[in-house]
Amino acid sequence: MFSTAWTTSERAYGVVVERSVKIPMSDGIELDADIFRPDAAGPFPAILGYHPYNQASQTAPIKPAALSINIFRHANQEEGTAYIEAGDPAFYVRRGYAYLIANIRGTGNSGGIYPFLARREIEDGCELIEWMARQPWCNGQVGMFGVSYFAWIQFFIASLNPPHLKCIFAPWGATDLYRDSVYHGGILGHGFWRMWAYGSLYKARVASETRQRLGEEAFGQAIAACLRDEDITRVPELAAILRNPEQGMNPLLVDLLLNPCDGPYWEERRVNYPTINVPAYLGACWGIYGLHLPGAFRSWENLSVPKKLVIGPPAYLDRPLYQLQYESLRWFDFWLKGIETGILQEPPIRLFIPGEGTWKEANEWPLPETKWTPFHLHEGGVLFEREHWPNEGTTSFEDSPWGRGSLEFSTPLFVEQTEVIGPIVLKLFASSTAPEALWFISLRAVDAAGQERILTRGWLRGSHRRLDPQRSKPWAPFFPHTQPEPLTPGEVTEFTIPLVPTCTLCKPGSRLVLKISCTDDPPKHPLEALASGHLHRASASRITVHHNAEHPSHLLLPITRGNVMGTFISGGKPYL
């Protein structure tokens, strides 16, 4: 790739491959790695990919195809491709880089017990980087590459600042596993993680960290308490995990179940941004709101290093991964080779606009032109800028194993092209007949022809509603998730429910639809599956949403263009 002003490294080398190289760690455990090098003396800068998956699959000679997740696997289907995340080592090697892909300890053919993002795994990554820097084929300049797990681990390693790590290329990376995936809004999302533990981890050996921390007696008591939770035991797979805590991957899953609130277990698995000093390339896509998208914006906000952010079409990436290779080459050429590739002269943020098929460039997030506009929930299922009429009231639905109800509120048809980009917040006044409510919020776009697509979702366990005022912003509420507070049945309670940031262009004749429920919508494709698979309430309750002058439930929409006059309840065309 080149322009009139810059060029990237040329394709100039053949590829030498060394398989199953054993690399010793400081405690004697050996990690298994494949090394790809140029067929020349060197030395060269090097790139590390670090993961817990099938090593051979990462570089298998297969054509790119749409991502598949084996949560949908049937008896006559092959396994999913989601974990093939390392990119193509040969692409970089031919352009003058060494590339090492290593299995994390306790996975694949590496020794030891799998730490699942605990300190030892991070220290191993630092030792790998320093080992690479000492090899005769490496010039001491090391970067990291990859998405999803390959990206998560980059942030953790960068937080320890190994001396020879010079940059990371880490888009599609969750950075707070409690909030980004395992406990959306405090609600256990078990479906993806059961699939991941048994369908993606490769030859993993695991042990329960919670068991080691609590001791046998307290661990047994914690298991027993969890088995008394009917919401959990109504899921047969979860009950089986708790009754067989040492079997297979169950020790890891038991740790997730026994840590339902934020605390030390999750703190160890949360990125420590202030200690990161290396340049970082960030990103995600609008469709992966159930896993990686929140981490991309969190990283942008919290990193004080040279950084770039790209949010792409809501399609994730093909597997094997290849789409970002030239962009990453520009990044690595600049930071590892000192080649001026122009990458830092471009705007640091690029956002794809679904519905328009174009890109928007920016220097800040949220976008400075954003106008958070309240759309109020009205009787008749209307979502409208106008505040409530006198004597408006409430709308109710049933949530039970015999009937999972929901409510929908729709905007009038848009008259103007209206761009919505950014974080969304639902201010909801509601009551329940039970001491708990699980809020599942979704926002859909419906075009003029009636075609629908999901834009984003939000979640909140009612007993986790307490905000941290010091860390919250009007567009980004923050929940500690440390001290559950049961609801008082029948009492109207205020809930502030964030939806993951989204982006869409609402064309004339289209509308937005807000859905409020207490359960998942059935997923229609793999990306929706990442945002589903949550617990449901086992007991029946009646939920009432209040929308009136005293309890003004409303949705804060981030309008970045259009909607100058606002929506028209008439649709804006009664005389056309």
C-alpha cells in the first residue's frame, strides 16, 4: 500500500516456519509457539499473537468466510471459526517482520494450568516479548496484533510495560469482562461463556481460583447457596456445572457463577489503563455491542497514549482474519520501523455510518456536535419529543415462565435525515410486584419499507440500580455492582439504563422502536447471540412502566445531524 506521500514496507521476503518451539518461563513452565521469519539474516522487528485456542487453526490454509459461532452448531455442521483471530503471519513476514504465535499456559501444547487472564498469564506474555527481543532474528522492536482474546490480552500485557513492547494493535477487545459480557448490567450472560469454555478453548486445564481463595468449606457453602437460586437452577446446564464443579471446564464456569458482583475476581480481569504507555490502535464494529464495542470506547476515553479508533460496519470481521492487515502494517511500520506512513496525520477516529454506507471522521468521542434529545414514552406506544400530557399514566406487562411480556414505543416517522451517533440512556420509572426485575432494552431501526434491524441493547438488574455519582456522566452512568438493593414491591423506582453506543442514519419515512422486556430476544445471527443467553426470572411478576408528568420516562438519543424541527406526530406529510 502507498500514496503520493508515503509507502509501507514492500513485499520482499520468503517465509521460514518453525513449529512447536518450546519457550521456557521463569517458573519452569514451557509455552508452545510457532515462529514465522523472513528468509534473510535480519534482524527484524517482531509481532506477537498470544491466545488459548487451537494453534494450528490460526494459520490453517482456508479461505476467509463470514464469522461463525458454534453456539448454533448442529450435528451435521462443522465447528465455528470465531477463534481464528491471529491474522496471516506470512503477510507480515513477507514485508520484513518476524511473527510469533504462542499458546497461553494451560492451553494447547503449553504446560501448566490456564489462568484465565490472571496475573501469571500476563507475566508470561511479558516474558515472551523479552524472549523474542533477545533472539538473533529480532531487532528488539516488538508489537502485538489480533482481535478479541488476542486483543484483550494486549491491554493487560501493555499495562505491565515490558521494555521491548513498542505498540499494540488491539481492536475488538473487551476490557471489563464483568460489564462487557459476563454480567451485562449485573445480569448473568451464561450462554456465550458456556459455549466458549467448551467450544473454543483448546485442550485447556483449569482450576477454580475461587475455590483456592475461599477454601474447601466456604467453597462448598458458596456452591450450595448458588444451587438455592432458582433463577440459576432452572437452567439445567448451570445446575449441572454447580453439581460437578471439578469436571472439564466447569471450574472456570463455577468461578463466573460464584462472583455475581464486582470485586477482586473481576478487578484482576479489568484493564489498568493508567499504567499503559505504548501507542494503541483500537476499534470494534457497531454489531458487536454484546462483547467488544463498550471496550473500544472505554479504551479511547482512558488511554493517554498515541491512539487510533475505528468502528466498522455491524458485521464483525471475516475469519480467518485479514481485513485490517494493511492498516496494521501502516501502524507497525511507523512504530516499529520508523517509516512515515501518514497514519498519525489522519483524524484519530473513524466511524462507519450504517444506512449511508460512508465514514465519518472525528477527533473526539462522544462527538462534540451531539445533542442528547429526550424522547418521552407516551401512552399508545409512542416515543416522542413532546413531554407528557395531563393524566397520562402507566403501561404494564407480565414477566413469568408462562408469559414473557414486553412493551414497545415507536417514534413518529422521521421527516428529516437524522443521524444518531453515540451513547444512549433510558430513564425509566417503573414498579414491580417482585423484589427484583431484569431489564432488557433494545433499540431497532425500521426503514420506510418496514425492514427492521437491531441497533443496540442495554441491560440492568434492578437490584444493581445504584449509581456511582463520581464516575457517572449524563450520557454514561456507571454502576459499582457491589451492593445489591432489592426493590420494594409496588414502589415506583427510577432506573437509569445505558444502551451500548450505536450509529445510524434515520432517513425520511423511517422510525426507531424502543423495546422494554425482562428477557432476551431470540438471537437471529451470531452477533446477536453474543448479546443473549442471559438468566431469566423463575418467578412470576407484573411490571408497570410509568410515563406521566410525575414520572417522565424518556430515552436520551444522541442526535448529531438533522431533527432540526423534531418529529411530527402526523408523519409530517398530511397535505402531500
